[in-house]
Amino acid sequence: MPAPKKGKGRAGGQSRPGRALALILIAMVALTGGMFLSGNTKPRLGIDLAGGTSITLQAKNQPGKPNAINKTNMDTAVSIIERRVNGLGVSEAEVQTQGDRNIIVNIPKGTDSKQAQEQVGTTAQLYFRPVLTVTDGGATPTGTESPSATGSEEPDATPSAKASSDGTASDSGSTPSADATTQGRAVTGALKEDGTPTPGASDGAAASETPDPATAALEKKFTELDCSKPSARAKAGEGVAPEDPTVACSSEGDAKYILGPAEVSGTDVDDAKAQFDQQRGIWLVSMDFTDKGSKKFQAITKKLSAQQSPQNQFAISLDGEVVSAPQVNSTLTGSAEISGSFSQQSAEDLANVLSYGALPLSFQEQSVTTVSAALGGDQLRAGLIAGAIGLALVVIYLVAYYRGLAFIALLSLGVSGVLSYTIMALLGPAIGFALNLPAVCGAIVAIGITADSFIVYFERVRDEIREGRTLRPAIERGWPRARRTILVSDFVSFLAAAVLFLVTVGKVQGFAFTLGLTTLLDVVVVFFFTKPVLTMMGGTKFFSSGHPWSGLDPKRLGAKPPLRRSRRVNAPIDHPKEA
């Protein structure tokens, strides 16, 4: 009797299938209840299914900052871009990193995609720089123009500083060209007045006569700069540190500047908002500085107010372009205004990016994909039809080949479907998971993976029956071998999904994520539902008697006669006696 007790003890965990079924039932009820309580009864659909715009941004290397692209800066950029997009009134935008240097921005339908595209890619590096020289925007400078800009101060004791400008350089009519030598002297003189050192100049020598190489390079860059070309405007101040002088163009391209080192930066801005000036009838952007920024702004305006034009102007530079260059006639503090040829929309956009700060990295737009809601609906229907066809083929195969066992397989597929649906619905608000078309494909592939696990177990049990064992022992003896095969197969599938998720970006990750998730659920369903249900069904007459429609008929399976152990008895051996 010890042998049967040992077998019963070994199968003890499997002879009580009710426990496993109770656990998975509790999990299903908890997940379903959580889904309804959260109000998220449907998985969040991706852009390709719901419609909208998907923008892929790639971080660019920063001049002089080889380690700028790191996790901290990428996470900061995601946070800023998310606030910017939400500032447009978008409530369900998705912003997330993909890989080491990519950011994916998914904006749902109903949003101005062009406006959002401009917002997410704008670095919004804001600097207040003193103006050293200003000319028209052509490649040959005139050296005589001065912007029409005014400055004012509030009359109270602690004035709210206001600086306004139309942001353009006025032309005196004729545009006489200045030769390179004259222009070089003007540039060098401006740098000298600003206090920028010229180490190449000897004591007692004029800086304009012996400019250092950096000044000479700046002069040449300024002389050759043609602000009428958008590409030249974008690259004018590229790679220049805030503490160095630079050249820049106006946003309209009709003026170009030599600017001194930045005195105030965008990090010193506490808040910004678009306002309409009733008196002047224009839109402007008002900015409030932090305490530290207010002191900096007061210091620079005090310095500039003592200078002559154009050195009494400060340029408000946004991403390397001068959006405004007002004159300063007195010391200002507290706040500032940026005015120019703003529409309501452009003023609100500028205020939005300034309110949430500059991005710590520069980004290059890799791709922009726009999907209409109608096209997304068609893709979703096509995916669901493909899934239904795949499921129908699996059902037909199971019924035709496994007959009664197909009922257990279909119940298991149903449990797997409920778990997958509820988890995907809950993961939407939890981690921002969105069900896109590749993810639907991953779920369809998972149907085959799950069915394969059932088939492995069923075949192990049928093999045991072919060896002459009855159903109950066959179920228990076939499980260890089937379990090992299922775990190895699912591990390989999960490993492939994990590697695909880590090395890819964009929508392919949706496929990998869904495939990995359903692979894990396959293990849960087989261990906590399929095996216990088959154990329980093995005690019913329909299956245990080997009904022809049970799928376990010994005659159809070609079973051998029942195994019987025979004890071999050795006959006594007579040893010859020695004589």
C-alpha cells in the first residue's frame, strides 16, 4: 500500500483542482470589477485605430555636450512636451520615450495637428541678449539701420517692467553697401563697448585693428549671413553657448544682429501668457520673472539704458531667432512684454512654450503620421475580422481532431480572452498602453500559441492512453512532460517578444508587448484552468469511459492492452556436489 499512498501524495496538488480554479476565478472577478469601477471598459486605441497624429522626434547631439542625451534629460523633455500638448487643450495625448533617443507623441483626433507639431518640436531656448550691431537681413550689411523699438517703465515704486517692440528693423530707403573693413570695425567696436575681451589686441592698440580670431570669425559670419533664407536663419546661432556672443536673424528675416552674451534665460521666466493690448490693438506675450530672474533683468536694463542706439536694445532670442528687440530707456524690473506681428494663435503658442520651459535637448522630427478616424475604424474592423477567422479555424481544427476535448480548449481560450481584455483595458490609464494594429496582430498570433499549449497537453494524455493506461493516471502522468514542454515553448516566445520590445521603437513595440503579455497569460491559464478542468472532467463518465466523441477513445487511439507487471521467479539451481 505504500506505493498508492505515495502516488496520491504526489498528485495531491493536482487531485484538488478546485483550489486552482478558485484562484483564477477570483482573479477574473477582481480584474473585471476593477475595469468597471475605473470606468475604462474598453482598451485605449492607438492612433492608427482611433485616428490622430503620431510624431516621432529624435534627440540630436549637443555641441560641446557629448553626454547630454541621457535618461534624465529625455524624461524631462517628455514631461515638458506633455505639458505643452495638454496646454493646447488635448486631454489624451500620449508622450513617451522609445529607445535611448526617440520620443513618440501620439495626439488623438480633434486636435490641430499642425499646431501640435510646431509645439512639440520647439526647443524654446529663450535668452535676453544685448544688441551690439543690427543691419538689414541681406548678406551685404548696411550698418546704418536701427530697429523701431520703444521701452517704458511703470510709474509706481515697484514698476512692472514692460518692453515692447514691433520686432522689425526699419529701412532708411537706400541700402548702401559697406565694405568688409568698415563692417569689421563696426563689429569689433561693438564687441569692445560691450566689454567682450579681445585677447588678440595688444596694450594700447585698437581692438578694431587687431581683432582676435574669434572676433574675426564672428565678423565674417555676420557679413556672410543672409537672413532672407530660412535655412540660414535656423543655423545662424547654432552651437553657440549662452555665455558667448553670436549672430542672429529676426524671425521675419528682415534684420540681422550681433548679440552679446545672454544676460537672462528662459529658466528665469516664471510664467507667460498671451494678452491683447486694447490701446495699441495688438497681441503680445507678457512674462513674469522669478526673483532671481527679476534681479538679472533689472541689472541688464540698467546697463542698456545708459547706452546709445542700437546698444540700448536687448534682443529676445527664441531658438536662435530674434522675436523682438526693444529699446530700453530706463531701469526695468518685474516683468516684460514681447510684442510683434503676433496673431492670437501665435501669441498663445509662444506663451505656452515659455510657460513650460525650454527642452533640455534639441530634437529632429523623424516622421509624422496622420490617420483619419474612418481609416482607423477600417483597420480595426479588418484586424477583428482576421482574428475571428483565425479563431474559427482553430475551433474547427480542435473540434474535428479532439472532439470532446475541444470543449475544454474553448473554455480555456475564453478565460484567456477575458484576462487579456481586462488587463489591456486597465493598462491604458495605468501605463498609457494603447492597442494599435500591430498589437492586434500580436493578440491574433497569441491564439495559436495558446492553442498549441492545449494540444501539447492533450497529446501527452493521449500518448499515455495509447500505452494502455486509464484516463485518470494518464492525466496525471502526462502533465509533468507536457508542463516542461509548455514552459520551454512559452519561455522562447516570451524571450523573443522581450528582445523585440527592447530593440524596436514605435508601433512594433505594441506587437511585442501584446505577444509577451498573452504568452504569460497562456502559462497562467494552462496551469490554473486547463489542467484542473481536465482533471475534473476525467472523473465524468463521458470522458472516463472513452466515449467515441470524447477524443479519448482507446480504440480510436490504438491503445495497447492494459499494462500488467509480472514478477519473474528464478528457479532454484542445483549445484553439483563435489566428489
